[in-house]
Amino acid sequence: MTHWSSRGVAVAVVLLTGSARSAIGQCVPPANSDEARLLAHYEAPIVFATADMPVILPLGGVALTGELVGVPAPSAAINQADYCYAAKQEDSHLSPVLPRLRVAIGLPAGFAVEGSYLPPITVDRAKPNLGSLALSYTRLLLAPVDGGPTVVFAARLHGTMGSVVGPITCPANALQQTQAGQPCYGTQPSSDTFYPTSGGAEATIGAATHGGLGVFAGSGYTWLAPHFRVGFTDLNGATDRTLVEVDLRRAAVFGGVSVRIIRALDAAAEVYSVPADLTTWRLAARYRLP
């Protein structure tokens, strides 16, 4: 799953009295830096956004949703450290998709709680460990009349945190053993950690026909506070543990279509766009337990 990682890190070599030791530092790049933009790029697919047509769950009702999110590769322009380290191309695209299972439970008065957990199972070259939680309120705006559509509105608060581990700053194909002062001087790939952290709010409106075909659209605003921890040990035994931190705000828009397959099962396809960072897709299949 995930592959998301981020920025920028070369190699820090620290020698003291002839022996190497760990180099631990902190870098807070500005919002317009490549480091910050790359972190935001990988936050976008992980954000626990709406993935299907809003529905009102009865009290105690349960819905299971399987979701697949595309993770586009970043452009070469931002996939290079330019602030925390000397310019260096990163290998940040660890996986092209993010799978996720969601569980929603109906609460009183149109509210519902929704959760998701992605365990630390390696997918492609990334090992995620992500948890998400959301609280939503859904209201019927227009009941079907004479075969007309059903129109619903949903407001939602969501949050995500966790980690994704993978070889980002120094993958196997970037290792070198000839220049000690240059990045990736070693024999073992880095084990870097991306910590996606986000919280936000969004609103969605949807309309569905009696036959089960629906359309929905919405917008949201998200606070992002991702971290990135370098983990690379060079041939001299020096370990770079630099921490890169950013604090960002992002607006998003999304829209999609939903179709009922059987009474309790529907599927949806969505386009999700963060204009400042990327546009991606989501596919979802939702089953409502009786």
C-alpha cells in the first residue's frame, strides 16, 4: 500500500575521535519548498475523505466499504530535495495504489462513526500502519416524489495518523561506495518513515434515482502536519535520523457516480482533487449489513 514518503535527505557523516555516531537534526521547510510539496502530495491520497454516495444509516446499522485509491507519482520538479539537503532526486513513489477497508456504524439522529485501519503488511515497497476515524451527519433534503430523485446532504469530520516505512532517500539503486562525501554512501538501503497526519471537514451532496444510479459532489478543507524521518546508515557507521516537519492547509473538491448492484451493495467511482497538489481517483464497494 502505500508508498508515500517524502523528502529529502542525503547523508550526514559525523566522525568523533575516529568513530562514527548518529546525526539527528530537525528541518522545517517552508510551504513552497519541494520537501513540503512532496509531503503534501503523498498526504492527499491518504486523507480519509468521502469515497461514496452519502447514505443515512439506521441506529446500529453497519456498512463495510472496500476502497482503492490511486497514488500518482510526483513530478520530477518536486521529487528532489531543495531545502533540507543539497539537491538530490528521491525515490518516493513506493506503491501506485492505496487499499483500505472502512467500517461505518449508524448513530442516532442521522449521525454515523466511521473507522479504518491499515495494518503493517508490506505492499510493493511500503509498509503502512495507518488509522483513520470520521464522524458524519447525513440528512435527507428531498424525498422521492413520483419517481423523482432522492437528495441527501452530508457533513463530515475526519482524521488520519500513522506511518509508512520504505526506502525513500537511499533505495538500493542509489547506493554507492566510491564517494564518502556524497549521498547514499553505503551498502544497505535506507529505512525511512513517513508520518501522515491530517484532520479536516467536508460537505457532500448527492442525488440518486429509484433505480439506484446516483451522482455526488463535495468539497473539503484539511489541516496537514506530516513528518518524515530519515533512516540511513553509511559505510562509516554514521546514521542520519533527520526529521522533516511541515504544517500546511489544503482545499479539496471531489465528485463521482454510484450504482446499486443489489439491494445492500453499491459501487462508486470518484475523482478527488487537491488543486495545490494532485488529482487522483477512488474506487469503492459498499455493503450494508441487514
